[in-house]
Amino acid sequence: MLAIRLQRIGKKNKPSYRLVVSDKKKDLYGRHNEILGSYDPTSNPKKISLKAERIKHWISVGAQPSPTVHNLLISNNVIEGKKVKAWTPKKKAKDAKAQEAPKAPSEPKPSEEPKPEAEAPKTEEEKPVEPEAK
């Protein structure tokens, strides 16, 4: 299955991307069928160059754009449709623990047998009185 997706070509901390069409199962940074454009999100305004005719051709042949590319093509009026949700934020560890169902108290493990309470030392008044030996 063919996919239209972004291939990163920028330097460290300065990303820029190529729009390429390649087999979805192959390595993104390996061989690709065709370069369809470029995208530079760090420049102001963002630089986007697309080959609209070639993109429409590959979509007609059966290539599927990735969600990010799909949204990029819609915002540049290459294709029509609604934008799709491209990513979901990760849940924080605290939120994940809070959403877990409260667990019912489990029975104590055999090694955790309840210990008998130690008797408190008796005071002088409570001690039994022994008869004094003469």
C-alpha cells in the first residue's frame, strides 16, 4: 500500500520535511517513489511547496496520505474534506492512576497473618498480690 508522508530532512533543532510517496511498509528514509513537495514549519510564514497535480494522481492511484499530510493538503486546498485528528496527547502518570478503578481490599497473604496484640505491662495496682514469705 502506498503512503504519502513527511520525511524529515532538516538539521538538529531546525526541522524541514519532504512530502514523499513510498510503500507504507518500507523504511521512510530509504528509497521512495517520488518527491511531491516540501514543508518548512520553522520559517515565518511557513514555507510549503506542493506538486498538486502529482499528489492528486497518486491519491487517484490509491496512495493514502498520513493524517498530518491529509490536514496539510486540506489547508492548502489541494484536496477537499474535513481535517482529521493527527495525534493524541499522552496521559500523565497521575491521571492514569486516578482513572484506575479502586481495588477491593484483598485478603491478607498467608505470610501476612494477623499478629496477636501484645499485652500491655500491668501497673502495680493490677499485679496480683503475693503473700510475703516469713
